Amino acid sequence: MEHDFPALPEGTVTSPIGFSASATYAGLKKPGGEGVLDVGLLCSDVPCVAAGVFTTNRVRAAPVLLCQQRLAKATAQALVVNAGCANACTGPQGMANAVSMAEAAAKTLGLPPENVLVASTGVIGQPLPIERLREAIGRMTPTRDGGHDLARAIMTTDTSPKEIAVEVAIGEATATVAGIAKGSGMICPNMATMLAFLTTDAAVDAALARAALREAVDESFNMVAVDNDTSTNDMVLLLANGLAGNEPLQAGSEYAAVFQAALRQVCVHLARWIARDGEGATKLMEVTVEGALTLDQARAAARTVATSSLVKAAIHGNDPNWGRIAAAVGRSGAEMDWSKTDLYLEGLCLVRGGCPEQFSQPQVRRLLSAAEVRVKVCLNLGAESATAWGCDLSAEYVRINADYLT
């Protein structure tokens, strides 16, 4: 059953009951005028059921390793995060600094250090200025509306903060599911390259939290791509504090599917926003593959099209070169029979049964010039479908990444 949950005006990660946040400037980002933020806190009034999904990169930053250790107990109450320095490939001192960040946050919040999770994003291979960070963390005071500042603090090359909150009825209770995310470059499926922090005041048991988060990530953040790089710091964290007062949700319970749908909606919204805000991007590209034999094959085909540099360049140039889409699907590993395949752009059929349809190139160019471009490939072999999100490839992407440190 499809759901469309109402989004809260000005909704953010602190919209659920009992969550607060704060952010400040510690000098990790390059000075950029008044209002620059680069370190933040997120906390709950009470301990939370917690779950996480992390990068598949074998080079993993210290905060990722620390969170994986601490989430073994499936509980947490707070998060401290910085931007501007990834604290990745920094050796034993990197882990010591991650632990030190957690200790500073715990002291500020009056919590046990082991209940604090840590995240970092930014340049790889540089040490954290830990004393500056500890001083900055010590002067923060989380508030109920601090989620907006936190969403800004985690940005790196993002051009806008990404945040959302939706309301969902769970029995007699009304719960909120919310999130913020950052990501603009080094974005590739398999956990993308990003940070996302999700909160809810719904009561959810640990097993459902883990399973629901994994499913939502597979349908959203693992289906988004800006380039073809997976980072060392990717993580999505979910904190559920239960203050909405519903009966705790378990897998298979009456409202578990409703909660799953709300979590998916939040994650898809953030994933689409990441793709739209890709480094140098001028367009959002949505790729849907239908009629695949398996879900994995549908996802592989959609992701391959969304990550193809040739497809992305054609989308940027409004070039109706649909052969690049066909070639991408053909090398994706998905079973296909070209003689049964249909291809659409914004509802206009370009290929039917493997044969090109007659179409007007100026018309296709007009369709490609839109801010959002939708591609659909029908394999007509099975019943599975999947959608991936990407963006066009511009010269600005090269400029941003050629001058990242200079």
C-alpha cells in the first residue's frame, strides 16, 4: 500500500518530540562570512534505540569504526559531528580524536561517553584540530529548533541544507520521522558518500530499527549517484526515542509497514535532494527500470545508467543520444533481450521492442532541457522495478574537484 505522509513546515531532525541540536564554528571550514558552522550536536532527552548503515569502502574513517563498535548495543542518546575534516586515514590518533570528541560532547550534555556517536566529513588524511573542537563543543547549548543549524553545519560543497520531517499515525499516537543529510560530491551507490541523521519519536524495537533502516537505505541512498566514488565516512544513523507513546513496533506488527513507509519517504526525499545538489549539477536525473527478472537486477540497471558519465554528459548537453542509455543497461549485468526492450524519456517512447521510434530531435532536446529529466527503461522480462537518482555532468564538477584543496 502506497503512503504519502504530510511534511511538516520547517521540518527538521529536531521536529520529533524530545530531540534538540546546536551548531557552531570551530575553524575547520574555510572562513566564508558570517554564519559559517562546522561542528554540531544532536541529542535526545532519553536514551534511544539506535541503528546505523555505513560505507562499504574498505578504507573507513575513525568515526565510522567507533560508531560501528558502539552500535553493537543498539542504543545511543547523542551525536557529535564535524565538517571540514574527515578524520580518515589518520591512524591511532584519529581514533583517539574521535573518542575525544565523544567525551567532550558527553561532558557538555551530561551523558556517559559511550552513549555518544561521532561523525566527520571533509578532507581525507588531515588530523582533527581536537583542542579547537573540544572548546567549540563545550560552548554549545542544544535547543528544539537547532536542527536547522545542524543541517547547515554538516554541509561541505553542498549548496543548500537538506532536511525534512513527516507525521505518521501509529495507532492512537502521532509520531514524527525526520532527517537531515549532506552530500554533493563523492556520491556513488553502496551507501553513497554522505552523512544522514534520522530521528523519530516512535517507539521501535532494535531489530525493526535495523531492518527498516537497511531497507530504506537500499531504496534511497544506495540508489543515488553524482559521480562514481564511494567515500570513507558514509553513514546513516537512526535514533528512535519512543516519546510519541505508541506501543513499541516490532517486525510484522500492525504498524511496522507504516513506519517503514514513512522512513522510506524521508530517505528518498533526502536522496533526491542530494542528487539535485550534486557538484556542478544543473539537472536531476531519475532513472526507472521496469520489468526486470529480479530486484537486484533492476537496481543494478538503474544505477548503471545513473552513474554513466556518457549518459550524464548527454543529459547536460540536451543531446538525444539514447544509445548511451541502452549501452549502460546492457553492461549493467541485468538480464535483458534488446528485442523486447522499450525506452522512454519523459513519457515519450524513443525505442519500442528494440526498434527506434520516430521522434523529433528538437522535441527531445526541449524535454532534456528541464530541471528534472526522467528516463524509463522497460525490460519486459519480469515484474521487478527500481529507481535511481543522479544528475548531469558539467565542467563545473571538474572545476570544483580540481581545486578542492587550493
